[in-house]
Amino acid sequence: MRADQLQVELYPRAPWEAMELGSALVRQYARAIWLPWLLLSLPVFVVLNALCIGLGEAWWAGVLLWWLKPVFDRIPLYVLSRAVFGAVPTVGETLRAQLRWGWPVMLACLTWRRLGPTRSLYLPVDLLEGGAHAGQRRRVIGAKVRGTAALLTWVCAHFEAMLLLASLALAMLFVPVELLTESAKAAWTLITQAPPAWLQVLLNAVSWLATSMIEPFYVGAGFGLYLDRRTRLEAWDVEIGFRRLRQRLATVPIQALALVLAAGMLGLGLPAVVQAAPVAESEDTLRTVFPQAVHDPGFADAVKRTEQDPLLHPTRKRTEWVPIKPNEKDKEAASDSKLLQAIAAAVAFIGKYGLWLVVGLLLGLLVKSRARWLPWLQAMAAAPRAVPSLATHEAHVDDEPLPEDVVSSIRALWQQGRRRPAMALLYRAGVAAMVARTGAVLVPGATEADCLRAARNLQDMEAREGFVHMVRVWQYAAYAQQWPETEALDALLQRLAGSFGWRA
């Protein structure tokens, strides 16, 4: 590789600056990267979704596309590795190169190294360098930047996830506010409970778009990090500097070069001559060696202005109060210092022994007042007593059989003032009638929601609506203590009696 042909300015960079260089290269050659990416990944997306839909598992297409990322990562790496040397490949050249370039290392990239967090840094080593001892080169290249490369993977994964979630949330912006809660619940149910094939394909498409936007930047940042490591390890910047110096010297005429060499040879004897000639300290050496030297008055003025520059030589004024009689002040200060030393010694004594004295007093007070706090601690340590339930005044009747005349039994309980048993009997009878009609099987502890879902199988619309009304009335009564009116309860009993065949 000819480092002097690089189109970027090489010098040792910080890791994040190197990754920014790679991102800038991706932005500069965006057309040469994304056109081949779309032309190659879009047919693969269509084929995988068609095959997975035929197998009945459309979500596998998204997983396979995510797993095949290293195959598509060859596209931006191929473009960048040629573009930095001034040879930007065309779209056709990039697509033709994918048929043969980089396949020997794809087995490792798609198997045991697929989940490696430093894939963006090691992919240029595998694809651009090749040859034997690739593991040793990876260890040398990633010696000090493995953590940065892993953090790059973590950041780009979060960017893809945010784009995916933002695309899904964008659809909710078109839902009216008053229907937002119901629409969100319906969307969540649609996604989580046996989603249709078209929804799975839509999710795969959104995931593919998010990957297509972020992945080239991920590869470019890793390529910039790789360039920086090669620059540091192999001193590419120094090599380029020497090559440029050689080019400049090649353009200098031979006569000028011979003159420079002759002056250098003559200058080798100057230090001995200068040392041999003693020079007085007060003698102007410049005028002795160079009698024709002329001082530039403008330069001297510039030096003076520089010395007077307040930014280079800042000055400030400071005012101090000086005592008229310094001896008296010294005596007062000495006496004050003795007093302060005595106070400091007293404070130190109190701090050293006073705290122990306070601790002893507190322990003595605790021992003296143990008759007051010891029983309280013993009561706290006692075993907790069982708190009686607040609902023990009503008998548990879930296992009792239903009466033959359900309507009369409910009305009798209601007239006796036993509202909760009456509503419980109504709920039990309604559920039993619904189960008998639909043949549903309710597990022990089934909730009202389970009963409502089972009631969807009722063929009679009147019976279904009456059952739903009965469940709502029971919920209001059982959980909110909102009892129905007597007339409303009679109307509900008449409705259910007609639907379920109870004797009215």
C-alpha cells in the first residue's frame, strides 16, 4: 500500500476523532456506498421475506438480515478503502467485487466472531490485509482501542433501536388523542398476539431501513479507527513527510544542491576557528563576524512594543497597610497568638476526651431508664398475631349448589338487606348459565375478564348483552360498593330470566 497516495491528512488522532474521520468519509462518498448497498440488500430482503412467509415464520427474515450484516459491511469498506487513495469505484465495480472479494473470511464473521463487539475494527484487518497470522495482527491493531470499538458497537445498536421505535411511534401521531389509549392497546395486542404476515414484513422493512442508515457509518467509523492505528504503529505520517521532502528535493537544480553541499563542507571548519579566536565579553560579536550587518529600526520598535504589551507582561497595583509602630503590633500579635494557642489546646482536649464522656453519660442514662424502654423492645420482638379478616361475617358459598328458583332467592336476599350475597348469587348463576350454553371451561380462580371472553361464544345476542350487563353490575357492587337500585335489579333479573330460562 502506498501511503503517499492517501487523500486524507494522516496524523495521530484521538480514537473518537479517528471515528469522526471515518464518518466524514462516509458522508463524502455517500452515493458510492448507499447505491450498491440498496441494490444488493433490497433483493436479499425480498427473497428472504418471501421464503419465510412461505414457511409461515415471517419474523425469521428480520433475524437473518440482521445476522448477514458482515456480508453487507463489505460494500462500504470496499468503497472507502479505494476512495482514500483517490480511486472511487463505480456502482458496477462495487457490485462485481462483492462476488469474489472477502468471502474467505465470511465463515468466521458469520459464526464464532459474529457477536464480537469489535467487529468494525477487525473487519478491515481481515478483508484489507489478509495473509497468515491474522489473529496476531488483530491483537496488535486493537491493543489500545478495543474498548472504544466496543462502545461504538453499543452506540450504533442503540441508534438502530431508536430509529425502529421512532418509526413505530410515528404511526401513533396520526391517531386522535381521544382514541390514543385504545389504539395503543390494539396495536400492542396486534404485535404480540399472533401478528399477521403483513405486519411482520412491515417490521422487517423498518428494521432493514434502520440498519441501512446506521451500518455504513458503523463500518466507516471502524475504518477510521483502523487507519489511525496503522498510522501510529507504522508512522505513516512520518513516511509521507519524507516522501514529500524527497519530491521537493528532486525539483531543486543540481547546481543549487552542489552549492548547498559545498557550503556545508566549508561550514565544518567554522566552529574550530571561532573557538580559537578569543572574543572579549564586551565586544560586539555580530559586528565582528558580520561587519555589514545593519540593525533594522522597525524590528527594535516591534521588540519594545512586545515588551510593553499588557497581555504578555501584565502588571497590577497592590496596596498594603504598614503599621506606623511595628514593634507594638508585633507584641500584640504575639499575645494574641498565645491566647489562640490556649483556646486551640482546650478545644483539642474536649474533642479528644469530651466525646467519650458524652458516650458514657448516654450509656448511663440508657441503663437507668431501662424499665421504660425494655418492655417496649420485648413487645416489638414478640411474634405477630394473626389479624382477623374483615370479611369473616359472610359464609363462603362458592361450593354450594344453586337454588332451583334463582330469581326468588336473589330477591329474598335483597329484601333481607344482604346485598352482597344477593349479588354474589346473581353472578354465580349468570356464570353457570353462560358455561352451560357455551360449553366453556373456566379454570379455578377465573376472573371477570375470563368470563367475558368466554361469553363471546354465546349465539344469542340478547343473552350475551345481558351477561355483560350483569358482570358490570357485579363489579360495581363488589369492588366499589355501588349497589343497583331495586327497580334496576328487578329489570336485570327479568332480562336474564328470559335469556337463560330462569323461573321469574
